[in-house]
Amino acid sequence: MVTITPEIAADLPAREVLLDRAFGKAERRRKTSERLRDGRLPADGLAFAARNRKGRLIGTLRLWNITAGSAGPALLLGPLAVDCAYQKRGIGAKLMRHALEEARKLGHKAVLLVGDAPYYGRFGFTRASVEGLSLPGPVELERFLGLELEAGALKEAEGVISAAGRMIPAGEIETARQTA
């Protein structure tokens, strides 16, 4: 049995280990999406942990506040990761469905991500929805995808994606770096 819960501060060390294993410690920090997350906190109420029946963190997904060019406020999804011992059990999909539903409930209008189109396409993400938008760094365009939570939210959107949302308080930045 797997449960999805809000992420808590105590999850941070296990989350960082999970992400390093999934994406490589150095590699994940060089990604354009990571630049949009640097020094920021996830969107309020939109950081989730998948836990096994013993309560151990086995999956993670966060959504981040961004500005999607002319479309205005939106969310950036990622990273999504599941412990390799628990993959192919639908945990990533469960995290996705939960996160998108919570984002809808909170009134968010669109979610963008950089990821595998065949995987994220099953949740409604498309390349067509973000064709007029660009990221502030290198990215494989076929992996840049969007999902409208509200019909028309990304219609005719154009411009560069930029970071938004709350910054990590100055006193917590060094703690976050040491843990990461």
C-alpha cells in the first residue's frame, strides 16, 4: 500500500537522496528547470511524498510557481521520482493524478514541465500547448510540455518562462544546500 501525503521538512534528506539516484547529483542541478527552482520554495500546498506502508519516502513530486510568458501565472512540475525498488507499480501516476487534482482545487490554470512526452501525454500534457513559450536555457523542445487545468489558459501564450513564488528564507538557504 502506498499513500500520498504532503511533503514535510523531515522528508528533505531522503528526497534529495532519491533525486540524486534518479537523475544523478550533478546532472540534475544543471537542468534548465532546476534554474527556475533555485532558491525558491515549492508552490503552497503542492509538494508531495509517496510513502510505503512503513511511512518511508519512496516517491516525490513538487509543483513550482512560474510565469508562463503572456499566459501569466502557472506551475512548473518536477521533478517526479520514484525509488527504483518501487517503479512500475503506478506510484508515479498516482503522484501525478494527486498533484494535478490539488493544483486544480487551488485554482491554478496551467502546468508546464520538461519530460518524456509518451509518459506525460497520458495525463493530457502536449507540446502544442506551449509552442509559443520558451525556457530560459537549453532544452529538447519535444520534451517541453504543457497542460491546461482551465480551458484556454495557454491559448496563444508566448514569451519566456520565468521563476516566481516564494524565495527560501536567507537563513535556510545554507541548510538546504548542505542537505542537498
